[in-house]
Amino acid sequence: MARITIASDHAGYRLKQVVVAHLQGAGHDVDDIGTHSEEPVDYPPICATAGRAVVAGRADFAIVLGGSGQGETLAANKVRGVRAALCHDEYTARLARQHNDANVLGLGERVLGEGLAVAIVDEFLATGFEGGRHARRVAEIAEIEAEEARSAG
């Protein structure tokens, strides 16, 4: 079973509750870092914290949720070492893992029904990274990220 950090803004809160219950029911270790209500909140720090949990090794994966999931995925991707993928179906979830070694999953509550969201989560967690030619490309992405970090310093 996986260690999963999960985060949302207010627009993703209800779907987050569904996903948390599903993950816990499947035996995963879930760290819900918020938000914990539908009161408006800014998502960038919450989603960055979720990404940092993965990079630091405190979680195997993170899931970030919002209304569309766009901003949450973008915020998580600002953390060096995060490869967050916004997924709308099982196919994109599978390819995010197989080809991109995604370690953070982005979901949109206003885009997905609960059943589809849970299916996406399950596909993401069940799929491994293929490596091979994809490993070279993931390494190239990491090198771009390192170059940007050096030039920003």
C-alpha cells in the first residue's frame, strides 16, 4: 500500500473527502493536509506542501484537487522534483505514470464525477513507470528544472 499526501482548495474539498475515504478503504496511508472545509482558501501553499512531501520521501505520491485542478497541478509542479499531471480519465492517468513517472496527480471536482475520479486514482496508483526511452525524457525534464534553478540563483 502507498503513502499518499492529499490536498485541495475549497472547490475540491468534497471530492477530496470521497477520494480520502476510498484510499483509506483500500488500505493506503493517507495524510490529508487540507483544506478541511469549503471556506475559500488559497491553494498554492497547500499544493506545494503536498509536492514537498513526495520529494522529501514522506509520501510515495500526492493528489491535489481543485475546481478544475489546473492551478493546483501548476502549484505542485513548482516544487523541484515534482512531476504533477492533471488527469481527466484513466488513459491520461496511465500514461502519466508509464511515460512521465508522474508522482503527483491533479484532479478537478467540477470536471469529474466521483466514480471517474476514483477510477483515475486507482489507475494512477496501479501503474508503474516503463523506463526505457521514457527515462531519458524524464531525465531531460529534470535537467531543464536544474538549469532553471541554477539560473534563478
